[in-house]
Amino acid sequence: MKLALIGVGHAGSRIVDRALERELETGRDLCNGNVLVFDTAADAFDDITHVPSECQVRFGDIHPDVDADGVGGDPDLGVTVAREDVQELRRAFDAVDFNDVDGLLLVAGLAGGTGGGAGAVLLEELQAICDKPIYALGVLPEADEPDHCALTASRALQSFVEIADNVICFDNDAWRSTVSYTDTAESEADRPYDELDRTAVSHVMTAFGASESAAMTTAAENRIDASDITRTLETGGVSSIGRATLELDRSDDGLSWLPSWLPLPSWLAGDAVDGPADAAEVKRLVRRAIDSQLTLPCAVDSTYRVLVVLSGPPTAVSRKGFESARYWLEQETGTVEVLAGDEPRPDSATLTATVLLSTVTDVPRIDALQERGRTAKEAVDESEAGEAEFVW
Ligand SMILES: Nc1nc2c(ncn2[C@@H]2O[C@H](COP(=O)(O)OP(=O)(O)OP(=O)(O)O)[C@@H](O)[C@H]2O)c(=O)[nH]1
């Protein structure tokens, strides 16, 4: 599926930049050069290296309340300046060829004043000018960020869900344990988000970019196309992605000195296999994808629709393996709406299962965020008279 990538705020811009980096690394052409990043801060694009400068749009900077730091975490100011500069934002969209893509993905940190506030206005604008599906990738804040971040994120999530066709979530808090910055970073600005951003991007790109690989010289037997992804996501709400990889090639594992006839004990062989993965192995791989750290932790049996993509050498997946994985997913998720397809990568030494869980409804993390947001709002209401404007 070809997707125009629109980054809003620091998090959104950085993640989109990482997506372009990954396009180069993997040969998956997801956006075909249809990319834009928007921000309100003066230093917004300092660490952007792959998005061309003509695709970097700073807005809101003449508003008296916007300083070098942009809207400074205030989503209402983010909404105000985006609405004031709406003509400029619309002009920027001229750089995107909507006929060249199957949909759009707006990426934003939901706790940011620019990402969460202006991001919602940009979604509204995109829905008004484009008849393709408009998806969002929304980043949820970590639990140790201040209460106002939880409030902004829960409000923004509500707006995004209302406006976008589907919101894929990436939970920084769930993934923070996978990176080692918590002990050293003194402030949010010091946190090295690169690894988190690469993780978010790799999940999104294997789910959406399954048929966009330059290495895909072989016709897929059961190819995923844009309409499969659109159908999976058309139920709206929030979605999550899981992924697992199986090593197919043991030549670099340090065991090549062993004679090939020697059967390896399972603790040495791990999950690696030499030849085609049989039905049980494919099923195990898909199970690992579901049990893996999801981009948004959730109860998998609360999903409406599922898409599973198997990426690897065509010889690695037997038809039986494919069908048994699909059947297992139907049982596990309690839905018959499971679409499955393969992405042939003939030279790949791995087989990857990517599972897109669309419209998940049992998400304790979001319940907790909303509860914290409610408490923070009550505290704000008690100390301040009057209601702030917001999009929904
Ligand atoms: N995964 C990821 N999360 C980030 C990154 N930068 C910030 N965040 C998270 O996103 C939230 C929003 O931060 P920013 O993106 O910096 O905010 P912004 O949208 O630029 O908004 P303002 O700073 O208010 O103008 C933060 O609270 C963090 O939770 C990033 O590069 N990657």
C-alpha cells in the first residue's frame, strides 16, 4: 500500500524521517516521495536528515504566543495556530500527489501541543481535501511524563479516533524497557527516541508496505494489496501491530563447523530452520507475533479484524502452513475476519510474521490514560474558570 507520510510535531517528524531511512535500508518504497513534516518550533527540523527541506513546513511562528519552542505543549494553542495558518497548510499539501498513493498516514506524538492539537486540525483538513483513507500513527506518552501530557494525549486520542479512519497506536511506555535511556536522561528532550522510532517504523512498514518491496521480483501466491489493508482498517478505532521473526539460515550462527548430519539439540538450534517452515512452525511464528510486545498492548480477542503478512522466501511458507496460521488466528482472536497474505523476499534469510489487529476495544493502557486525563482535567477545572477550546 502506498502511503503519503505526514509528520506533525517533533515525534511525528522524527518518525517520518526514520521511515524514509528505512525505505532506503529495505528497498520498500512506501511513500513514493510523498512526504511532509510540520512543526511550530524553531529547532523543529534540526535532526531531520532524510525529509527534503522543501517538505519541512514551519507554521504558527508569527502568533504572539508562539516562541522558539513552538506551542510549548499547549494543544489549544496548537489548534489555534493551525486554524489561523490553514491556507498555508493547505498550500503545503500541494506537494503531495494524492493520485499516487492509496492512503495517508499522519504521525504525531499525542501528548504534544503541536502533534496532539495541530495534528487533529491537519487530519480534518486532509479528510476535507482527500478521498483516500486517512490513518494516524499516534504515539502515547510514558507513564512518568507529567499529568498534563496524559490529559493532552487522552483528548488528542479522542479527536484522532473521531477524525481519522483508523489510529494505529505506539505506546512509548510499553517499549521504554527495550531502550536504556531512563537512568541517564534528565528531561524529555534528552531522551534518545531513535530506537523507539525505528521500532515503530519497522512494525508499520511491514504491515503497510508488504507489497511495496523492490526485492519482490517473484509474484506472491497470496499477495496483500491496498484493498486488503483498507478493508482490515475500515472498522475504525485504535489498532495495534505485532511481529516476530524466524531465522531460516544457520550459516552464520557459529555452528557451521558441526557436521550437517549431526542433529542439534533444541536449545542450540533455537527457532532456526534450514528449509521450508512447516505448518507447525508457521503457526508458532504467528503465535509469537501475537504474544510479542505489541505496538499497543491489548487483549487480542477484542479485535474486529486481523491482517497477517508473512514476509520471506516463497519456498519458506507452505500453503498448509499459511492456512493453519490463519485458522489458529481465527480461533485466538475470535473473529472470522482474518486476511492473510505473503510478501515474497527471495533472498531473505528470515521469515517474518506481522499481525495487524484492527479496532481493538480492550486496551487497559488507554483506559488508564483516560482516567489519568480525567483526574488532571478535574484538577485544572478546579483551579481555573472557563473551558479551553478543542477539536471534538
Ligand atoms: N516515539 C517517540 N516519542 C516522542 C518523540 N519525541 C517526543 N515523543 C513523545 O511525544 C510527546 C510529544 O512530544 P513532541 O513530539 O516533542 O511534542 P510536539 O508535538 O512537537 O508539541 P510541542 O512540543 O508542544 O510543540 C512527548 O510527550 C513524548 O511522549 C520521538 O522522537 N519519538
